[in-house]
Amino acid sequence: ELDNNGSALDGFNKETTIAMRLQIAGYATAQFGKWHLGPTEAITKHGFKHVFSQNAQRPFSANITLEGQDRPMSDLPPGEYHLDACSKAAVSIIERYKNQPFFLYLAYRAPHTPLDAPKRYLDRFPGEMPERRRLALGMISAMDDGVGLIVSTLKKHNLTEKTLIFFIGDNGAPLKIHKIDSPRDSDAGGWDGSLNTPLNGEKGMLSEGGISTPFLIAWPGTIPGGQVYEHPVTALDFAATASAAASIGNRGGLDGVNLLPHLTGENKAP
């Protein structure tokens, strides 16, 4: 979180992001949700044409509306629950750019403190459980609905087989050792209701519970579905894979590996 550690942003500001690479290659680029790489009003300087950086129920930087219409970059008041809003804004950009290449970076703040799932999502998870667990499940459910909305929109425009999707968790659950079920309005840095079972450890640790995260890839018609890739991969592989898919090569020596040959079976090695 470069904007939280007190350091200068000079190093990051010199980097060529994957959004910049794809923008140069002709892709429409857009960012939605959480951003911890400096001021949100400066996101456009890092390769994103469109910005909708809502990650809470408070004003946020945006140069598009929820309907995908252009507006001057400025604070936009929250009109909907942040997870729903980011999904709908992403869909509006798909609708807008359905006839040309696009790259969407959708960073849901879920599950994450402060826990804020609305009642309509909490009601999906009745029964005995810690309330922070119920709130986490509600936020995951909202995210799940959003991914479904995006996938169905791609299908509606016959873009399913033209679209490579990555779904990656950024880190393991912050269990805070004791998983204290504190009230939802307090302890914003506490347990977020997630569970790492059966992995050992949590966010901030180099044990599996800290660094082994959900990592799903879909590209129907190109990557065979239903498979489990048993060898280690890293989120760094996303940029190299996206660059290969966009036929722009590994310019600048990206640290990641193009996963496509490994997922199609062309390359059997780890």
C-alpha cells in the first residue's frame, strides 16, 4: 500500500503498468474499486482511461458515471453499495466498448474491513455463526453476483470466447490470531470474517495461509475448463500472460511467466 507507508511514489511513478502497455496496444482501459498506489485522482496517469474508484460508502474519485458516461475527474458521491456499483460500472464499460478490445481492472474491497454487507446479502446466510463471518459471506456473495453480472454481459455480446478473465485474491485472511467477533462498526483492522482452513497462518505471514490465495482463470475456447493446475503460480504471471494474449510481448522484462502454454497443455513443465 504505497499511499500508506509514508514513502515517496517516485519509484512507482516511473513504472510502466500493464494498463499502460495495453493502452498503447489499443485497449480501452478502466479501473474500478480499491487503489493503494497513490492518489486516486491520479489513476489516469498510470494507463487507465476510465476511473470509478469506489471502495466504500463515501465520495470517491471518478471520471465516469455508474452508467459509463464521461464526467470530469472529481469526487462522486456513492449512489449504490460499493461492490454493486463497481460491478455495474464495469458492465457499463463493457457495453460501451463491446466492439473493441478492453482491459478492466476490478478491485473489489471484499471481503475486507470495514465489514458493510447490506441486509439483502446478510439474509442469504442465516443460522448460528460469528456476525463477522456472516458479514464476510455477505460481501463475498455481493462480489459473486457482480462477477456473474459481468460474465452474463460478456455472453450477451458474444464476447465469452474473446475474453480472458483472471480472478485473484490478494492475500490470505487476516485472522488476527483469535478471530474476535467484534461489532461491525468497530475494529476496522480486525478479523474480516474470512477463514484459511486448512492452511496455516494468515495475512502478513509467508506461510500458506498468508500467500496461497484463490486464483481462477477462464478463457472458454482457448483454455480447457475444469482443470486444476497443480504447480505454483504467482499473481505476477498475470501481466506476462495478458501481454502474450494481447500480442505485445514481454516488453521491459516482466518478472511473470506467460501461463497460457501451461494451461493449454502445450508446455507440460512447471
